Amino acid sequence: LAIAVLVALCFIACGILYRYVVTHASIPSAKQPAIATGQLGSRRPRDRVVVTPRRPPPVVLIGHGGSGRRTLLRLAFLKLAPFRATAAVAHAAAHDLPQDCIVRVDVESGFQFPVPVRWAVTEGSPPKSRDWHQSSATTSDDLAAALSTVAALAKRLRNGTTNQAAHFGVGDPARATVQVVLPPAYDVTMPSTFETIRAAVTTAAADPEACFLWAFPAICDPANSSVRTDIIAKCGIADRTTGVMTKCDLVKADQGTSPAMLIANKLHALRQTGPTLGGGWIAVANACSTTAAKAEWEAAGKPTRELACFLYRHTLTRESTTFEALLERAENTTRERIAPGRRFGHVALKDSLAARYWAPAAQAGAVKMIHKVVSEIAALGTPIARPNPCRDPNACAHLHTLVCWAKEHAPGVFNGPLFNSNVAKDVADDTRRLVDAMHDIVGCETAFEELRRRMAKLTEPVLFGSTGDLAAAKLGDERSNAALNACKELLDHVTKQLTLSTEDGTAPCARAAVERLQAATDRASFVDGFRRQVVTPWKGPLRLRRFKQLMDFLRDVLSRAASDALVEFRAAVDPDMAPSRLRVEIQRGGVGSLHWLACRSDLKRLPAGLYGKLRSAVAKHFATAMDTFEKRLTANPDMVSMSRDLQDPADSDSTHVRALLADAAALVEAHSEARALLRLPANTV
């Protein structure tokens, strides 16, 4: 009893420890979004694997006044792919936000309209329940209006201090969200701003997943980097900070030095000065010209709710034009300092942060999701039925993508029968093996067993009753006729099983054999094979029911083989079933006063002989039929391609496989993007 109690306590302790580790683990997890099968391709690669940290990762934007922090908020973080914040919030953020108070924006990842919206303006302390204003938004315009309300309220309540905080929340606060913190602009002449920023940074730094952005205008002198010394160094966040040189489009040539050289020299100086930033430095352009973007929007007829899109596109165009001009005539060293690996602007910023906070967990998560999708494909049948390149080019492309990925990243799967390129041979070999191993393929074993029982009864002696010569002759005639009738009934049954039906032209035995094959392969199971070292080949059910055309042809060749086997069988057994061979001879016997009638006949051995000849004929012609089946299948591999017949019951499986292949290809793309992000050059050149 003591040992049992001790063991129970150990199990309880292990359970508590496991729950604690899982609950407090700092490694993000990746999970598949709740989306219909086949729809992952409609999402961006970074939206296909949702990385869910244990807490909302705070993103803190620090810098001096006019450094371009609000531009980063609008362009980068509210459209940051790893956090999947909807673009609607990015459009809403186009409205001016107050610069002299802390701004906190909480966004539910992947929210959908209508969405609850809440806001509050507080003095120092976090908002209480009574401080929140609740509303809802059904469009991006509603979000923009709500954000404008917050900005106006914060400006109206402004009291000249930096303790004021404006809170704006989108979606369910109980779910994982993105938290963007915009402290007041740093002003060295106002010590209160330093205290407020340091408090916000210290609070955010307590979260190991928090990241920080330092916005530094390109038109400023790198020597004036009080943010680095007063905030980044003193708060110990250098390793989690990324420097962003903003307003590169506003740099002008100075005394013969080109704008590109000026920017490159400033970036080099910032990178060489300690403490070194863990995220390096990225150069971006300024926000767009609102006047020019609005003019384009008006020229397009003022489409409803499209102004924010024009602003965003104009920003991208301006940024691209700026850096193309900067890099066009610059030397290689200058180019690498401004745009390592030709990466610049808000895209490089998002990629850099995604590589740090999204890619590691997403890479592992994508692999797990791909394995799950492939398992679902295998459950529908292996090997994968090949799509027709002409009729099904998309499915072909998706399968090719998956096969290439599996070859490199999952050799245990690639080397298994799931991805067998010679589907026709694989199906033919498995079908032949199943046919050869099928017991009583003709369906006559029961009839032969009944014949054996009847023949045994017809050869039993008569111990009682009349035993005279007349009785003996009569008994011999009766039993001979009974044996003949029994053989005729057997022959009728065999003929019925092997003769083509007038309804569908198929022999019943062939029809039943194909049904048994399909049922047997439907019930097969598979084992996992996503390990690097695989002992058992990864295999799913053959699922012959997927191939309607193939099964129709198999039914046809087996029917013809059955007819040929019947002809051979009847010719072979005609001598055995002649009346003279089925004659039962009766002999009288007796000992003293005991008399009996004994039977002399070969009827007992007849069923086994007939059954052997039937099996021989069937095996011979069915083997020939399987040769024909394999040759036809090899010559026409399209017979094992995915079905396109809407009337085919197996088409639902083909449709499902197409959708799963599309998901797998989309996840492979996400996995490839995560790997590419992890191989990006450092921004510390």
C-alpha cells in the first residue's frame, strides 16, 4: 500500500511539473489556423502558420520628436505579418496620434468584422473597468473613426505632462493580441519624458518576447544619439532593439557628397557605436505625400473606403523610387551599408523582425502541419493518384512542390510508397498480390463443401431394412441419380458464377472479387513515417476504390478470364461427370443373421478432384488476366490519375486530395519563407 501511494504521488508530481513547464514555456507554439481545407493558399505565407506566444509581444517604438515613429506604427507594425494584424488597423492609424502621451494599441490577431472596439485615456495608472469606452466596428472606416476619437480625446484632456496614456483595443482582450507601445517623444530638455519612457521600456522589457524600435532620422547627426545612451544602454535592451533610419528620402547632397554616401556613413557610424543593437540597422523612407496620394484618389473617382489604400501604395512607390535612386550609382560598399542583400524599407524591417520573432517557431510549425496534411492524404490512399498534367495543372504543380520538399526534408516519407512515381506499377503489383492471395475467388467453395457432404452420404452403407437383390438394385439407381443431380447442381452454380451477366456483362465472381478487393483496401491502415530513420516503410491504404476506370477494366478482364476458365473446366470435368463414372454399385453382405448393403464408388474423391481442376483453370486464366491488366495499366497510366468524373463516387476523394495538396504546397511556401528569413544577411554591416 505504501509503495502504491508513493507511485501515485510521483505521477501527480510529474503531472504538475509537466503542466507548469507547458504553461510557462517561453518558446512560441505554431498552430494551424481554423480555415477550410484547400484555402490556405489564399493567405499570405506568414499568415498560414500562426505563431502564438504565451503573452502578447509588446512592440515599443522609441525616438525623438519628429523621428518618424508614427510612420513605423502605420506602415510596419499594424501590417506586420508575424502578428497578422489586419490592414484595417493600419489604415486607421493614418490619423494623427498624440505625440506627448503614451499610446498603447492592442490588436487581436486575425480579427474579423464586426469586431469590438474599446478605448480609454488615463493618467499614469492602467485603465480600470469604468475607464473603458466600449463600441464596435463593422468596417475599417469605423476603426478609423474610433482611433480619431481617441486621438481627439487625448488632445482635449492634455495637461502638459507625459504621464497621460491613450489605450486603444481591437478585438477580444482575452485572446492573444499584439501590443504596440508608443511612448512620448524623447526630449533631453524635459527629464519627465525620460522617466516616462524608461518606465514604459522597463515594463515591456520584462517580457522576453518584446522587441524595440529606435527611430533615427537620416537628416540628424549620429553623434546626437542620446536615445542610445540614456534609454537603450541604461535599460539594457540593446540586444532586442532594431535601429531604423527614417526619412532617407529627405537627405540632400552636401559639399559634393552624395545622399547615398551620407546615409551609408551615418549607418556605419551608428553600427560601430556601442552598445551594438541586436537587430542591426535598416533604412526606410519617409511617409507618403498625403496631398499627392489624395490627388490620385480623387483622379480615380474617389472610390469609397479606398483612400487609405492610395496612401499606402503611394508610400511604397515613394520608398522604392527613393532607394533605387540612392543605390543606382553608389559603390558596392555603400550599397551594402544602406541595403544589405538589396533589402531596404519597411519590407526589410518586417522581414528582419519576422526572422527573429516568427520564423523559428513557424518553421517547426509548418513541418508539423505539412506532416498532418500528408497523413490525411495517405489516409485517402497511397500512392498518391497522379493528376493529369493537361487537365489538372494546378494539382500537378502542388504535388511537385510537395514531392520536392519531402525529398529534402522528410526522406522517410519520400522513400515510402506514398510518393511512388510509378503509380501504375505499384497499383498493378499490389492488385496482383491481393488477387493471388484471395481465398475462394470464384465463390464456389461452399457449393463444393455441400457436394462433398452429399457424396459422403451417398456412399454410406444400409444396415437396416430390405437387403434383397431387388432392394439393392433400386438403391443403386437412386444413389446414382442423386450423385448425378448433385454434380449437375454444382456445375450450374459454377457456371452461374463464371458466366457473364446479361445485365452488365460481368461475371458474378469477377464483380464480387473486385468488391472484395476494394473493401479490403479500404480497411487497410498506415503507420507514421516522418522520422529520419524509418524501419517500417510509411504506407497508407491502397484504396483501389479511387480508380473507377481501373476497377471497371479489372472487372472486365476477370470476367473474360472467368468465361475462359469455365470452358476449360467443363471440358476437363465432362468425363468425370459422365453417368457411368457416377454409378454407385451396391453389394450385399452379411454375418450370420446380420445383413447390409455396401456401396462401391469413387464419389468421395470426386469433389476434391473437381475443385482442383476448377482452381487450376481459374488460376491459369486469372494469371493471364492480371498480365493483361498490368500491361494495359502500364501503357495507360492515366487510368490511375485523379478522377474528374462528377458522377464518380470516388471523385469526392480526388477533390479532397486536390485541396490537401493545395494546403501542403501553401505550407511548403511558408516553410521556405521561414527558412529564407532565417538565412537573411545581418543588418550590422
